[in-house]
Amino acid sequence: MMIVGLFAAAATTPAFAEAPDDSVPGHPGVTYAMLLKQIAPSLTRDQDVWTLSRIKNFRGMAPSKDPLSESISFSALTVQHVREDGHKRILLFSGDSAGDEGFDTLLAAYDDEAKTPKLLDYMNVGGDRFNDLREVKPIAPATDMFIVASTHSNSNQSYELDTPMFLRGGKLQTIDTFFIFGNSFCTYSEMQSPTYTTQPGKPYYDLKISVAVDMTRNTDECDNDSPKPPKLGSRTVSDTYRWNGKTFAPTTKAVARLSEADWKWNETP
């Protein structure tokens, strides 16, 4: 079957880094700071750290009972151009937080066809210590998907949360969040590697998520307390998310079950 995303993604404009006081290309007299102030009028600078304060309704990707964050600090913006139903959009992504220990990260979408790009939607997409705006590819003939990745690692584990997103009706939409886990012991290592491809579908393409799981033996000399290696080898866990008229839904939940198993492994004392 023809894989749509492999050739259509070539038309995607790469992301680039900007400072809030830089000018917005194609919009004379407009800076990124002016766009940020559409979210909240207060934008201050302390050397290389910018802070946007008194943000109203700064919602996250998942419902939470915790109080909403009302400010965010950052040192640079990632700028990404995407499409929504044939219309040009600008994404601003604040990346890793600065000036505090929180994970808060701004993702904001603007109408790039207005004289001064107009704010469409914004949300807090920070899920871990390091946050990044990754892979952009078409999810429909004239609409792009993009992935927000949140990561951190320690001496023998790596953690990654991948959230494919897109714009619909000017609003940021999440498809799902996948927990990608890596584990390394004296006796063995487990690595999980995701790939995202698209296949023909209407009105949105089908999104296939494949996670390669590789279990390999380590050659270190280990003591008797080291974990016994599980079954070694490689396997691939896949699922296809398909538009059901309201949202993207999994067809098998296989990748979701893998994510749940990763969470449970980390919750075990």
C-alpha cells in the first residue's frame, strides 16, 4: 500500500529557533513578542530569560485537578509552519522551561494569513524535563500533524512521551500520548523505538504507530542480585489510529497496552 507520509512530508517547512524580539517573516513591523502578548499582555525579559505572566486558562493536554499554571519562562522559541485545511498556521513552542524547575511549555497556534498573525489556540504541553516539537507530516491532503515529545533519562532508564497533534477548527487537538521506555541492567537492555507513518484515509489519513522493542543481552559480569534477562530478541508492536468522525481512535489498542505495561513496570516498588 502506498505510504502517503513518506513523500508528502518533503513539502514541510523545517522548524527554526527565534527570540521573542525577532521579526515575523512576511509580517512587516510584527515581532514574536507581539504574538505572545495576545496570550497575556505581560511579557518581561531578564537577561536571556523571558517570562509570560498572568496566562488565563492555560490548559494542559490531560485533565488535572492541580491549579492551572499562570506563567511560563523560556529563553528561546521554536517556530514551525504547518497547514490546517489548506490554511497557513504558525506554531510557537517555548521548549524547555527556564528560571524554574517545572515542565511548563507553551504551544501556541496563529493564523499566518492575517496581516498580524491572530492567536487561534494555546496550551501547556510540558510533560517532562525536556520538551521538543518534532516530526511534521501530512495527516490529510492539506493538514499537517506534528509530534510533541517530552523526555528525560537517568543512569539506566530513558523516558519519552510522544503526543501526535494537529489543528482542527483552529484548535489544537491531541491524537494520543505514548510512553516510550528504555531500560538497561547489567544483564540485559531493552530499547523501544517508535515510528509514525500515514496511509490513505478520508477525511484524515490513517496514522500507524509502530514501536520496535529490542531485548539484548549485556556482556558485563553481573552479581547474583542482577535481574534475570527476559526473552531476548526483537518484536514490533503496531496500531492504526483511524478518524471516526469525532476523533482518532485505535483499532487494536496494542500500543496503548505497551504504554500501560511500561507505566506499571515503573510503578512497581
